[in-house]
Amino acid sequence: MKKILSPKIDVVFHMLFGEQKHERITKKLIEDVIGEKVETIELEKTPYLWGEQVNDKVGIIDIRAKINGKNMVDIEMQIADEKNIEKRILFYWSKLYLKQLKEGEKYKDLNRSISIIFLDYKIENLEKLPIHTKWQIRDSKNGKTILTKDLEIHIIEMPKIKEKLEEGSLKKWILFLENPEGEETKKMAESEKEIKEAIETLEEISSDEAKERMAELRQKYIMDRAEELETAEEKGIKKGIEKGVKRRTIEIARKMKEKNMPIDSIIAITELTREEIENI
């Protein structure tokens, strides 16, 4: 049997939810995330590059749509933690919001813009919060008054599926994304037509050799990139420790010089060079 591609790979996620012929399942996904009825959806045609180019310049991987004739939605899947995700979310939301306003138009013409991001990792400062959180600008004192409904951000941290996934319409999509071939997913497909359609669409994508190759290359790039970031972070920590040890060693050598200890003795104890000790 043909191997099913993971819908968590961003290019596969885009193939699945970003193409106009699949807009019915995208419409249902948005409905289940925002908890509102979506009457109409218009998926934005976004040019992306298939082939051997799998780095950050692969093309536009986030999915953009207009729902109910006015509200803008941006959907993204991210596997690797490249840090500063909160700033990135705000940046992409701002681009989505400002894109609505053409030259000569007024601020009142701006409509609600919704960012939806699925993460395959946890955000450190959201550790105690549920798998799905909705963010808006609220008054800091009572937490109830919303400044404007135009800003709306949904974050879904999928690794929380085991401990914090509540029953509800979003559950079926999390289970599908985590394991499209799992027994729970297959069982839900019997009663959820959109999940059934998503599984069939994913199988169709997986059977296309060119798309399969693209997904494999993209996944390899993401994994290599994550390893590079981890290595860079480890090197940074190691470098910081080494600098701290060096400063401490120099301080010890300084005190030894103040007590008029022989330079040869200081070299033997601290392993600093003669030149380093003489320059202290």
C-alpha cells in the first residue's frame, strides 16, 4: 500500500487545504476552529513552487481565504520551532490586515482578520493553557472588554493532544493531522464527510510521485533546519559558558599576581599563556 504523506508537512498541508478544488474541507476546518458558520469561502490563488526548491523560498505556504464576503483568514502549519513565533504570528496578521486597504480607502473599510496557526510544538509561556487558544486585544483589568474584533489569532499546539484536547469539533482535525491512518480518524470518517474527503484527498496527493518527492525534500529540509538551529543554540550556550570560565580564570590569575606569585606557577594553575598573564 502506498505510504500516506503527513499532512503536518507544510507543503502537503497547503496541497490539502490551499487549493480551490478542496475549499469545502477548508471551509469546514475554519468553521471548527473559529466556532462560527462560514457561509462562503474564496481561497486566494497563491503561487508556490514545486520541484527541487525546498528551502524558505519554496513559495507561499500559508493559506489565505476570504470568508463570508469580507473577513480575511490566514492558515499556517509549522513543524519546526524557529523561536519568536509570537512575533511572527503578529507580523503575518498585520500583513493580512493591511492588505485589505487600498490607496484612497478609509480605515473603516478594514474588516476582521483571522490568523490560524497549527504548531507541532509547544510555546513555552503557554504551557498551562489548553491546546487551542484564541487571542484578541482585551482590557487588562477586567479581561472582558474587547478593543476591536478585527484582530483574532487562533493557536493550536498539537503536542498537547494527549493531555488537554477537549471533546469538540476541532478534535477530529487534530486527530486527522496527527494520524490520518489512525483508527480514531477512520472511525470519525464514517460520520464526518469532511474528514472522509480529507483522507481521500490526502491519499490522492500521496499517490502523485512529483508531490511525494516535494514533500520528502521539504521534510528533510525542515528537519535539517531544526538540527542546525539546535546545534547553533548549543554552541551559543557552550560559548557563553567558555567565556564565563575564561573571565573567572583571569580574575583568579589577577589575584595571584597581586600576591606576587611566580608567573610560571600561575601558568601551571590557570593554564593561561604567559602573554595573557602579563597583560592582566
